[in-house]
Amino acid sequence: MKKLGLATATIAGAAAAAVIGLAAPAAAAPTGPGNAQQTINELQAQGYTVIVNRTGTAPLDQATVVAVRPGQTYSRMDTGVPGAGNDIHTTVTGKTVYVDVK
């Protein structure tokens, strides 16, 4: 019973960490002057899958970013991580961010 409680607490902690991780795209969003294409390139370089919501027909290098919103983060939890022993480890396998441009 004690092992089940520890495993449940570990899973709950990992789930909480995953939820907190959803705030990362807002913090990771590039700041300062630049065009939408530069922002998209920077986010992709950080490992995000970028989904663009667009208003207007201007090319992305002439458009401006209105908002950057977090999307789904995909992860897996397992014990097969080298050095983790029998501890459950969460590995992020994909991150999505929405970029609104006009």
C-alpha cells in the first residue's frame, strides 16, 4: 500500500509539473521588434511546432505578431531513463504554440 501511495504522489507531482510547463511558451516567446517570420523561426528553433492564425494577406515577413499562446504539450512517463533507477521520469516529446499575426 505504501508503494502505491508513493507512486500516486509521484505521478501527481509529474502531472503538476506538466501543467506548470504550459506557461513556458509565453515566457519563451521572442520579444522586441521583428516580424512574424522571425518570431516563428525562433519558436521553431526552440523546438515548438508553430501553428499560425492569420488575419490579412501580408507575407509573414511583413506581418506583426498579435499574440503567442501555449498549445498542447505531449509527454510520456516511464522508468526506462538511464540513471533514473526505478523513479518515474517525464519526457516532453512535443510542444505546440499558437502565433496570431496580422
